[in-house]
Amino acid sequence: MTLPVSTLVISALLGYLLGSIPFGLVLTRLAGLGDIRKIGSGNIGATNVLRTGNKPLAAATLILDSGKGAIATLLALAFFGPEAAIIAGGASMLGHTFPVWLGFKGGKGVATALGVLLAVSWPVGVIACATWLAMAFLFKISSLSALTALGLSPIFGWFFGGPLVAGLCLFIAALVYVRHAANIRRLLKGEEPKISFGKKKA
């Protein structure tokens, strides 16, 4: 990369600070639902917000978590160019998964990852989202869908975005896999819960 150090630092800080905004925690507290970290899995992401029973709040968390990654990436792209966008996108993932405000204990990064990919190379983001949806429809396991979509994203990134995008995809995939270590263990044991697309029968 040929970025000046100052540009690299600004891009990284921009990405990290935007990515570290814990929307799941903020929204659940504003809604009077308490501390999301004490509910369900303790995660601050949309999946755990859904466990409060508030679907609109979970949807808002999903949109905002995706949006912060996309905004960080697009701002860096607009002001500093594509290389800075790569840095900001990766930093926003670090901010979401390891936010300084929460003792570096954040979310698993799937929504933020998809937002970053859509912003840095929309074909890569669209294919990753489509892969998630296809896997979710076939196997009805959210974590497996995310791990598959993001695990394949470096290949998508190479073909549709080039080496820099592929490198970002590889970094994102590695981060998401690390944060899904417990899910991977449950998948291997056949104990990972499935997605419920419809209402449960009484």
C-alpha cells in the first residue's frame, strides 16, 4: 500500500470508532429491556437482541450494525481512496468485535462484515448475502450460514474485487471464525440450534 501513515491512522481510527458503537446494547437499554449482555448468549448483536422477543429492535440492530461498517468504509473511500476503505472496513470489524467501551467484548461481526463487503465491493457483498440466505434456507442454522458465506468471501473477493478486497475478506473471515469458536464446536457436535422461520404452533 502507498498510503501515508497519517491517512492510515485516520482511516483505522474512523473505522474502529464507528464499528465500536454497540447498537444492540444501546437500543435494548433505550427500550427498557435492560443489559443485552445479561440476556441469552450475552452477545450484543442482532441475533441475541431477537431473544428479547422484540423483532423490530433486532431488525434495527441488524441494519445499524451493517450500516456502521458500510459508512466507515464509504467515508474512507470518499476522502482517501480504495486502500483507505480497506483499512477502515477492517478496523470497523475490530471495533465491533473488540470495542474498547465494553472491555473489548463485542459482537460476532456478521452484520458488520456484510455491510463492509457491500461497501467495498457490492458484487462480493451481494454474493455473500445470497450465500447466507441459501445456506439458511437449506440448513436453517444461522452460524453455519455466516461461516460459509464469509469463509467463501475471499474467493468472491479475488474474482470481483482483486487482491486487496480478497485480503480484507480473508481478514474478516478469520475474525468471524475466531468469534464463532463456540458455535463451531456445537456444529461439530450437532448441537447448534436452528433458525425458526415461521410461528410456532400452539
